[in-house]
Amino acid sequence: MLAVQCKMARAALGLGVREIAEAAKVSPDTVVRLERGEALRERTVDAIRAALEAAGVEFIAENGGGAGVRLREKRP
């Protein structure tokens, strides 16, 4: 997950740094550091990504059009 993807995912979900940090069981400063592009432990990034995915985001890999995110389709 890229720093910009984390920012885009939070914006798409309408969630703040504190909300994602709480869901991922990390500090808000850790989320901010990720979004600034600082290197974090892989398991920390994985926890933040999992929290964002659980909230309804899908991450799109870089496939020639650039990495991105989208909201998961809600199932009836």
C-alpha cells in the first residue's frame, strides 16, 4: 500500500486518522507517518491496510494506470 492510497482510502470512507488508527490498533501518529511516506514495519502497514479493507475499500495495484483505491460494492 502506498502513502497516497492510504489517504485516498480514508477520504473515500470519510474516516479520520484517529478512526483508522483505532481500527488498526496503532497510534494516530503511525497513520500520519505512513501517509507522509515514512518507512514502517510491514506488519504495521498490513494492519492499517486490513482496517481500511474491513471498512469497505479495495486497493487497486499499479497496472499501468497507477495505483488506486475504490469502494467495495455493497452486497444485498
